[in-house]
Amino acid sequence: MAVAQSDSVGAGPDRPPGPRAPGERSARFAAVIGAAGATGIVLGLLWDVSWHRSIGRDTFWNPAHVAIYLGGLLAAASAVPLIVRATFRDGPDRRASVAVGPLRGPLGAWVMVWGAGAMLASAPFDDWWHRAYGLDVRMISPPHAVLAAGMACVVAGATLLTVSIQNRAAARDLAMIGALHVWVSGVLVALQATFLAEHTFPFHQHGWLFYAIVCESFPVLLIASARASRRRFPATRVAIVSMGIIGLTNWLLPLFPAQARLGPIYNPVTRMVPMCFPLLIVFPAVAIDGLLSRFDGRPNARLAAALGLTFLAVFLAVQWPFASFQMTPASRNWFFGGDRTWSYWFHPETPWRYGFMPGPLDRWSGVGIFAAAVLAIVSSWAGLLAGGWMRRVQR
């Protein structure tokens, strides 16, 4: 399966505009629908996490689950026509495609279809799991791992589809498709932040493991999306989209009443429980944009080290005091939600309700922060490589 890098696939930003081919119009439409599906998945997932933390008891057909699966189906529905057109019609659709057996289609469309298939396959597996073992103790059970992989593939596929269209778009179309690429990249970062929610509560945020997890997970996404983007300040925009999606759900969900239906109930909630305030990744994202704009962005050890260490230093400088702020009465309001994120099973007398969790993983450690720095550098190197590859994807 090859990814074309030649100019013959599409117009490219430096080519004369000319009339838009029907295949390009359909690809743009599919990218918009795929982005909507990816957004629906993340919003549904945030809703589902809140549902479990507020109500507990659920069924497969609860509204949050329906939103997640509808998002996957919507993304697949946008991808399948592209595969059909590329398989059975000659022209721009076929040239902007890759072969999978006798079928052809854009790389992003294939990834979205594979992801939607994994999501659907996880549904009966999850139902059986609950019947056999009861409710999940943790967010990532085996069926949820399959579902999570499917969701990640759908959102990543939508990102690949938009970036391939962007790379062969004429200059007049770069604003729209570039903004769409930034949006879907932000959705991908929000999805990753949701997957990590169990390890990023404020009471974890003075421990070395928290910073190691963040440094491993976010630089690669921010740097790859920044290198692949044709917009100004791309990493900053992506971080703002991610934080905005999580923040929006945090502010809206508590407006709706909820009551726990499963014991033990230590914290009687009356409203939907939101996630914690978004991680302040926008500040290291600004630094990433500054470094990438000053240097050419070509993968090398020095640039990866500069990006990784800068990410860690800036994030540590802003998140550490903000974590302390989230423990104070000043954060207990509608905007920051400092006292509204406790699940119904969280005991009010838990020592780290307004303090930091004890234990070697949740304490400051020089060796641990060194490990976080190494992970940040490796993640930055991977982001540079992935972003450089994405800049060349045209199929």
C-alpha cells in the first residue's frame, strides 16, 4: 500500500486554481462529514465518562453510547463513497487513492472504515463482558480497549483525509481545509486527553508519573499536527480546540440533573459530573510554534531535544501552580469546577480530596522528571517524523 508523493495527484498550493474536479468536491464533503463524526465520538465519550461517574448504571442504548456509535457510523458513511468512487471510476478519485486488494480508496478513508468496524465489533463484546463480569472497575477494560482503538482510528483517519486534501489543494482552498485539519487534530488531542483522564486528576499533578504520561502523549500529536498544517500557529490552535471541547462539556454537563443508581454512594451527586479542567497544554503549544517557526522543522536530535525539553519546562511551570490552585476554594466555581468533579463513589473524607495523593508515583522525583524529559524528547522526535510524512501524504 503506497502513499503517493508526486504532483500528479492533485493541484497543490502553488498550482493555478482551475475548476474543481468532482472528485475533489466529494472528498472535501467527506472530510467535513468525517470531522463531524470524529467530533461526535469525542463528545459522546466525554458524556459517557460523565454518565458513569454520575449515574453508574447504564445500558448499551444510553444516549452517550448512541452518540459514540453514531459518530463512528457517520465517519464510515463519509468514507465508503470515496472507496466506491475510487474503485469503480477512473480519474482524480482513483489517482488520489491506495489499493487494498481489489479495492481502492484514500488512506484516511480506509483508516476510518477500519476504526468504525472495530467500534462495532466491540459492542457485542462489551455487552457480553458486562453480563459476565458486571460493570467495569476501570475505564479501559478489554472490550473498551477495542472500542478505544476503533475511536482513535476513526479520528486519526479523519485527520489523514483532511491532510491529504490539504496537501493537494489549490491556494484558494487552503484556508477552509487547513482550518478543518486543525479542528480534527484538536479532536484527536481531546480524545487522547480523555483516554488519560484516570491519570491526570489534579491530585496527581505534583507527581513525576503525571508529567511522564503527559510528555509521552502530547508532544507527538502537537508537533505532528503543526508540521503538517498550512496555518499559522498550528499547535496553539490545535491545543485551543482540544481544551475548548473538554471545557465546553465541563461547563454544559453540570446543567443537567443526575442521580446515582448504583451503590455504594459516598458522594450524593445531583448534577452530571464533568471532567477536570483541561490540562494547560496551550502554553507549551505556543512554545512549540515558536521553535518550529524559527527552525526549519527537519527532524534532528537537537530540534527534538529543544522541543521536548521546552514542552516539559513550560508545562511544568504552568501546570504545577495551577494544580495547587485547583485545591483551593477559589477554584470551586462554575468555570474551574474545582469541587464538581468528584464521582458518586468518591468518599468525602478521602485525604487527597483537597490535597495531593501520597505515594512514590505521585511525588516529585528528580529521576522521574529526567524520565519525563527523555519521553518528551522521544515524543517530539516522533512528532517531527510523523509531521514530515503527513506533509507528503496526497492519497
